[in-house]
Amino acid sequence: MNFSTWEEIVADADREGEVEPISKPPGTPGVLEIIGKGLTAEDLIDAHRRDADQRQRQIESEPLPATIYDVVAEAAAEVPDQLAWNFFETEEAWTYRQIVDTVNCLASALSRLGVAKGTHVGVMLPNRPAFPLTWLALGRLGAVMIPINIGYTGRELDYVVNDGDVDYLVIDAACLPTLDAMAERPARLAEERIVVHGGPIAPGRHGFDALIGFGDPDFVPFETAGPDDLMNIQYTSGTTGFPKGCMLTHSYWVGTGKVAARRDGIVLKNIFANQPFYYMDPQWMTLMAAFQRGTLHAVLKPSGSRFMERARRFSIHFCIFPEVVYKQPAHARDADNAIRRANIYGIRPSIHASIEERFNFAAREAFGMTEVGSTLFVPIEDRAMVGQGSCGRPVAFRRCRIVDDEGRDVPVGEVGELIVAGFNIIRGYYKKPEATAQAFFGEWFRTGDLFRRDARGYHYIVGRKKDMIRRSGENIAAREVESVLLEMPEVRDVAVIGVKDPDRGEEVKALVVLAPGHSPQTVPPARLLDHARSRLARFKVPRYVAYRDSFPRTPSMKIRKGELRSETADLRQGAYDAVDNVWR
């Protein structure tokens, strides 16, 4: 396959019966109606966008299933023997019929333990079927899941269990030492409220598989959930301090799954989850696959080096494409894959087109965050936006504005904070009313991200509002400087922070991790700065450069810039000063 145009993607999908019909108002020309009629490239672009807009309206006009369980149950009723998910590393493949029966067994068993509507259940599991089974079973009961990173320490588990008011815990046997390391395990989390997946089961605790074995596949809960009921308390991995628990409803997840499944107008049967389930993506991908009546292919552990081999093996149609895959050595079969859409996030515009050319798929930018889910996307047919650095336009169920510090709209083209509204965004931060109040302008959630919007409604991220450096009256987005330095193949990672300066307010400091095989001698500060000067305005070029072996990171691998800023009282120390041409 060589999908050089959107029309070729459509033609290939159409041969497999995988193009969704789109209802257009009478007299509205779409892409397929205007091809070959001698219209201009601009006409074609406009037609593409009309098709995308119509798909959005169609998604919003259709009723949504009430709960996450209903999404999967509807798929099971329609295609019971279709493979729903494939955990290929552990050879665990399930049909929709098997999932629904097992979910009801697990829900009935948990109900007998006392789990009911509103009960908070911590889930500390790796990428095994037990995770989505538990999520769906809790959704069936109207209970609330608190996903827990399997890499947490006892201290971090203490925080989530106590802050999230966890009543029960479903935990993998490999994580039991972390449970034992808790210093403040609450009395309510007694032994009989702990369910262990795999390994030996201590007295008083329950085995996960045993619970399913004693369950009822025809179980119907006494009280069920509705669209506005809480489904997850999803802890963000904030870059400073402990995370906050995002209260997310069933409609949040159902809407996100449906938008991902339907926004491009073609069926993407095989979905690839290369992330841990305790993060956001595999959860909505599970529902995306169900809406598609397709299959989720999930890894046990993420891998950049094996990403494309796995994509080929399972004829993946949709994935989130990490830049680390692009940095792998080129392979003769890179272009030999069935991927039709790959979501990319924060990819440097300079490499966007080369990603598409090398891997032979449509890579499209998108933007989302835990609090608001999927928010912006570039339609798959909109090739004109490749390499433009745009995150796109609002998805179905989302409204977006760009505002100043008082919540007033800024003119088109000017920079402001992106705020988002929708019926199924975050309800608030659990037990943190002050943080919740600060996060909203009325119904509008404040993302904390700086954006600009062009005249056609396409959004461009500039940087984090709190990750800006103000130098001599100029605002400098750390993200922009970082992206420029990351263009260098000798640079593996970089973090840019501000350094207090009595004359300019702040100066720019770049902390650099070099790629294997390189050292400060082979990549001196002058080389880094020359590269920056060739791509940035002078006021954005770092004054200070320092080298590091690694960065402190959050559980979701974000750099903890707060720690970098507090490591020393004088952030100039140990850095090269490009103004004075000395090492401090």
C-alpha cells in the first residue's frame, strides 16, 4: 500500500467495506463528488473540511451508550464472536461474548464483597486482561476506579489510597511489596478487601481468578450507573508535588471513545495500545475498538524498537506514534504496514512529512489532556496541515476559546490560554475545591496551555503558561527552545528553565542529555548555541548550558522541572555562560 493521498486511503478502505457513510445536506459537495472536476487545490481542501465538519455533526447528533459497560455489551450483542482484545505477549485473546460474561461474573463477585455504586476501588495491575475486565466490572456496578501506577513506591501508594479514599484494592502479586511498604494504610483497607491477581494468596485476601470462577454471567446489579456518574478518579502526574485526582464520568470515556472511533469516517479495525492501562490511552482505546467492532492489541510493556514489527504483525490501522520510533534505525520494511491514521503529539514540524514518507501512513496532530480528554485534532484528509505544527480544530463535544488572564477572548493570531468546555469534561479535582475553582472560568476549563488560532480555526500550541521564561520583556516558551535543540541528533533530551537575572528578569538555561556516543567534548556548548541561533530569535537563545546524565521524572515520564529549579540556590553554577564565555 502507498497512501499518498486521502482518496487512496478511502479507495483502499472502500474495497474492504470499511468506509462509514456520511450524511450531507442536499447540495453540499463533498470530496468524492468533486474529484476529477478540475477544481483547485483550495476547493479540494475546503471540501475535505466540509466532510470533516459533517462527520462531527453526525457524531454529536447520535445517542451515546450510557456507560462504558454498555459500549462493550452493545458490541457483544452485535458481533459476539469478534476478537475484542489481544494481549499477544501473554497469549490472552478474548471475544466480546467472553468479555461480557466474565465482566458480569467479576461484577457479581465484587458485589458480594461489598463493592457497590460509589465504592472507590484502587486498581494496581499491569497490561493484562484483568485491568480492563476490572474497569468494566466496576462500571457495571457504578463503582469508581482509581488507577494506580505499578511503578509506585509505598509513599506514592500511600498518597493515592488515602487521598482517593480507596475502599478496596485489586493488585497484581508483583506489586504486593509496595502494599507492604505503605506507612499509612487506612484501616478500611482490610485484608478481606484486597483482591490479588496472580501469585500466592495470603489468608483473608481474595484471588482474582477465583472470584471470577464463583461469579454469575447473568448478573444484573441492583443499582446501575448513568452517564453522569463518576467512573474514574484519574490522578494526573503533575510536574510539581503530588498529583490531583481528576473526576471523570462515564460520559467522558464513552464520548472520548466514540470520537476516536468515528472522527475520520473510516473504520480502523485494529487498534494498537503501546501504553500502560493505568494511563489514559488504553482505556479509551478499549472503547474505540468496541465502537469499531474491532480489536485492541495491547502490549505487556511498551517498546519503541519493536513498535513497527508489532504494527505489521497485527495489521494495525490506528496507533499513537511516539517520536522514539522515528529515531530508530531505518528498516527496509518501515513502509510495509497497514496503518491508516497515527496520532502524533508534539512532533517537531520539521520531521512531520518525513515520518509520513518513511512509514507510509497519515500522521496527524492532536491535543488532549486528562481533564478534558480528546480536544483538538487534524482530520485525516487534511494533508495541507502536515508540517504546519497545528493541533487542529475542536473534536465533537468540545468547544474551545483562547483567552487572556481575565478570560476575555484574544484576537485571531494572538497568544492566550486555551480553555475548553463540553458536557463530558472533568467534573473537578477530588477533594480539592480550591484547585477546582482555580481551574475554571465558569463552565470553561483552563488548560494552562498557551495557544494561538488562525483564521480557519486551526490551533497551534505555543507552550505551557507556567513554563514561560520572561527575558527583557519578551515571553519565551520553553517548549519552543527545547524542540529546536531536540532537532540535533546528538541530543537525546533537553529541559529549558528560567534563571533569575537582575538586568533581564530571567535568562534562558538549557539542560541537555546527550545521545549515546557523545560527550560535552564532542558536542560543546558552542555547537548547541550555534544551532539555536540558526533557528531562534536572539532573545530566545539560551545564555546558560549544562549537561546531565538524566532528568528526574514523574510516573508518566514528564520532566520534573520544579526539582531542576530547586536543585541549587544559584542555577548558574555548573553551567556554561555564553555571555561571559566562562563555566560557572
